[in-house]
Amino acid sequence: MVKVASNVGAAQEAVSGFAELDTSGGGQQVTLSVSNVSCMQDGSTVANKLLSCISELASGVKGQASNVTALAAEIEDRDKQDASGWCEAR
């Protein structure tokens, strides 16, 4: 179970591994020098398309990870405002 917290430190810790993710290279493409076996050619095509999709997914996840810390900061500020409001109401 994932702990939900309006804490910037907890959010940064949760997404810290994504910051190190390198999505710039695109990975290593499969190339066949010579093959007349159609399933080998199809397999290389599928592998290259899959690599492209995984790279795009990883890039998207990395982008969303940065949003998590910004959202946590907003929620943390809102929680602080709510907490101070409780003291004033009494």
C-alpha cells in the first residue's frame, strides 16, 4: 500500500528514481544484416516499435513525476492553511 501524504519530502522521495531515468538515447535498435526468414524480420520490426513505445512511456512517466512534487507542495500549503484555520475557529 502506498502512503499518501501532503509532504514535499515524501513526494520527492517517491519520485526520485525517475529523475535519473535517461530517455534521450531511444535505446538500441534491432538490425538484421541478412535474413530471409519472415518471422525474424517481423520480430525485429516489433522489437523496434516496442522500444519506441517504451521510450515514449518512460519519458511521459518522467514528466509526470515532476508534477507530483509540485502537487505535493500545493497540497502541503493548503493543509497548512486548513490547520491554521482550526486554531482561529476556536
